Amino acid sequence: MKRMPKLIDVTGAVILRNGTVFAARRGEGKALAGKWEFPGGKIEAGETPEASLARELKEELLIDATVGNHITTTEYEYGFGVVRLSTFYCSLPADAEPTLTEHAESRWVPIAELESLDWAPADIPAVQIITGTAQ
């Protein structure tokens, strides 16, 4: 009997500011090291995706984000399991600037340039929706 891969429910934040999107690069020693992603993380038992995302952004980036509309939910099978990623538009208070606690690097990327980054595969469908290149 084939073993089902582990399903990991995660969230990602598409934080918009002045026509740019906040992108974070995964650090060395982590799964998918060096890949770009929308910040977020695992949904804990009993959490809604929105509550999880707000908590993760506070933990990872030390920001209080407002979680907005759902963009898409995608599944991608990696060697360690299947990631089910729910992405949401998020906004920050005007004076808030993310502080990296886990990622190697971050940048505000113009929407038109998002596809030039080396994204984690699960994030690519959301990138395509945001840039208008989704099939």
C-alpha cells in the first residue's frame, strides 16, 4: 500500500505597498533554501488560515498585518510532503517595516518584476495571479 505524503497546511502573505510586493528569501539550512516566498507559515490546530497568517507575520517579521482577501490555495508535492498554501492579500500600517527574524533577505519587488525571482514552487501560482500571467 502506498503511503500518502504528509499534508502541511501553510499560509502566505502578499503584502502590497506602492505597487510593490514584499518577498522573502529562505535561509540556508532550511527546506528550499535560497528560494523566494511570500512570508507566512504553518497553520496550527484550531487556527483559521487568517489567524495563522497574522500570528506568523508577527513572529517572523515583527509586524501587525491586516489579513485581507484570499488569493488562491495551491498544493505542491515536495520531497518532505505536500504543502497546501493559502495566500492572502495583506496590508501593513503606514509606518511598519518588516524585520527579518528567519529569512536570509527580503525586498520590495515591483509587481512587473515578481516573475524574475526564483520562487518556491508552491508560491508560483499566486505570483502568476498577481502579475496577471496565470493561465
